[in-house]
Amino acid sequence: MSDDMLSQDEINNLLKRVAEEENGGGPAEEDLPALDSIEKDALGEIGNISFGSAATALSTLLNQKVEITTPEISVIDSSELNEEFPVPHVAVNVDYTAGFEGTNLLVINSTDAAIIADLMMGNDGTSPEAVLSEMYLSAMQEAMNQMMGSASTSMSTIFNKKVDISPPGIEVMDVGNEEGTSHIPKDKKLVKIAFHMKIGTLVDSYLMQIVTIPFAKKMVEELMGTPEEELSADEHIVEEPVPPAPPMQEKTNASVSESKEQPAASRVENAAFSPFEEMDRGTSDPKNLDMLLDISLEVTVELGRTKKSIKDILHFSQGSIIELDKLAGEPVDILVNQKLVARGEVVVIDENFGVRVTDIASREDRIRHIQ
């Protein structure tokens, strides 16, 4: 072989370097390892917890029993998306604004999406629109917003940091006709997380979550912690010997005394509690109460409440009458910082509304009205 020609190995290395440069200096996408069984199990656990919370939120919205089972994790090729989603689907894209960087794509069959939207509109879900209108898409978008908001809250607990999302976008996706595919990641390999979802007796289908392999691995890495081999050379874990903790001592008095500071271990003692007794208010120190007298509290008088579906609210217009859960002449609730404290009757004082306290709420009433 002449000196002017490159060997096959040199050509392969050159193509690999070009691919790495196009990938931002990292390894080419083909070189990214597939998910192993441990990573799939970790992703399944994340999805199980976060979408379990999302199912609860959706159940409240739809007034239907919603079940979302432990997901199935698989790696698919982007060229096979037409086979994965052969019929039109609804795609909901959610961007992470805190905690993670990346996009979360949720895909659901358009028929199932129409049923969810119909339930959101206050209907029974048995006769949804055949073609999703803007109103139905907006209702579905709000359902997904509530679901993913609840899921991100659960993820904050899982990863012990704030995880937040942007308001979701929604579009009808038809991969075969290349419609509504703008938010599908461009990576060659994608991770599909398939949740089996049941909504009452109306829906028995799948909700799919599509993420990139680097994003999936990032979540697994943060869940399982940084591997020891990834620590830099100047980072070393120094383990200092910990002296044995002193033996536990039982308390003989009613209060817990302050424990002395230990250099490497906290002193552990049995907690002792004083019995609950009715306090003699006449003997309390008035100076302690004086410290609270200047604190501002919000006082609200609540005339009544009611619940309406989105369908009913959209029909509100000037002059609409909203019926509350209180009868005419029934006492109104007086709340302090959103907690019920008393009841009274509405009066007029010099052209201003006021309320005359007629009854102080009992302890049982206050407990029942805790929100």
C-alpha cells in the first residue's frame, strides 16, 4: 500500500473523530453502551414512584380510578418509531427547568387522549370527539401538566433536590406522515419507558415516556450516586475512626437534658414526654403573650363553597349565578390564616360589610376543617 493512501483502520479512526466532534467532543452515539439490567431497574423504580404520584393526581382530576403499573424499559432505534407508533398519537413535551437538563416526551394513543379530555370537560368519557379539537387538546394538556407536576414533586423527593418543569406543549403526532414530530429527540437510540395505564373501565392502554440514553443514564447516576472510580485524583474519601457511642441511659425525670457534644457520634437517648394536662391560663406569664400580640394574621369570611367542572366554568358569563353550599341566612365561616375559628352573621356598618361573631368553633369543628 502506498504512502499516499490511508489504511482501513486510519479511515475508521478518522470517521470516529469526526463523529465525536459532531457530538460535542464526547463519544459517538454508536459508542454509548446500552442500558444494563441494573440501570433499567433503577429507571423502573424512578418511573414507578413518580408516575404513581401522577396517577393519584389524574384520578382526582377525572374522578375515576387510575392505575399506572411498573413500567417496561427498552431501547429502541429512532428509525423504528413508525413501527412503535403506527397510528396517530398525542405527544406531550415537557422541559425540565430545575434539577435536570433535558426534555421528557410523553406519548399516548389519540383515542385514549380523547377520553381523558372528555372526562376533563365534565362528560362521562363514553362518546369523545373522533378528531381532537383545540378545546380537547387544551384539556389534555392541562391533565398532563397536573400529572407531570405531581411527578416532578416526587422526583424532588427521590433525588433530594428541587426538580421543576415548564408548562407542557402538545401536538398530534403521526410519525408515518412526519407530522407533530418536532420534539422527538434526534438521537439514533432512544429509551422507551412504557407504563400500563387503566382509567376506570374506559382506558386500558399504554402511556409511553421517551428520553435519550444520556438523560436516562444521568438520572440513574444521580439516584445511585457517583461511582468511586469517577472521583478526581485529588478527591479522596478519608474515613476517620469513630469512637463507640456511650451506652444508652434511661431518663428518670420528665424532660430530656441536653447531651454533651460528641466528636464523631451523637448521643442517643430514649425520649421522655410530659403528660398532656389542661393548662391553667390564669397563671401563664403575660410577657410571653405580649411577644405575639403584634403578629399579623389574615382574617377571611367565607360565604360558601362549591365545585364546578371545567365544562361548567367555560360556560360562565356576565350574570351567571353560582349556587353555594350554604343556605340563605345560614352563619358564615370566619377563618384565621385559612383555619376555622368562629361563625357569624353578615351585617352592614356605615355602608361597609361586617360580620358579627355568633359562635366560637369547637375543637372538633377546627379539626374537621383543617385543610
